[in-house]
Amino acid sequence: MSDNDRIAVKCDVVTDYAVQTRKNLRKKKQYQLILSRDDWGSIILKMQSKSGSKTSYKLENNVRNVYSDFMDKGRATIELQSPHVFILISSAVLDELLPFIGIVQRLKDDPDAAESLELYKGELDEEPDA
């Protein structure tokens, strides 16, 4: 997979499973969140910690809501349907978070657009080589 097939953001993450009986949030961990495509072309969210632990979630037809009121502070929350989980993002760099959350929001608003969405990594304002 080339770097043009994914987009990533480094941040702190807390995952809160809505159906668990324990109401204490899990400990905040530093993760790299990566949007990429699986072998079938579906968009997935990979969470990779510094310790090497990995978790993946399918995003197509699975994003229930995106809470982005505090993106200017590097914070956002992604709510998935299955499993019903809240992914609480904090301490993210705004320039990385904006395009990342933009793609997740697009998947929520128009799941059929997933096939045509381009995942990218890097600067949006780069000029093409002349």
C-alpha cells in the first residue's frame, strides 16, 4: 500500500464501548489513527499504539455520528454503530485532524461515496511539479 492510499493522524485516544456495564473510561493512550482500504477496497480505521497493539474498524455504513465541535482544540469523537463504540480523539494536530475527520464525516453523510473517496497523506496545498 502506498502513502497515497491512506491518511493518518497521531493523537491520544480513549475508546468507550457503549454496551459495556463498566462506566469507567479506558485509559487514554497515544495512537496513530489510519484510514486505509482493506483487501476488498472498503475503508477501515486502524488504531495502532506505540506498544504495537492494533485495532481495526470497518467505516463504510458504520459511522453513526461525528462530533467535531472542538476540532480547533485537536479534539473530536467518532461514534460507530457496530460495535457501538465512541472513539474520543484528543491532542491531535489540527492540520492532520481536519482532513481525517472530513473523510469520516463524508462516509457518514454519503456511504455510497466510499468507492470514489481518495485517501491521501501529506499537504493539501502542495503545487504539482511543473
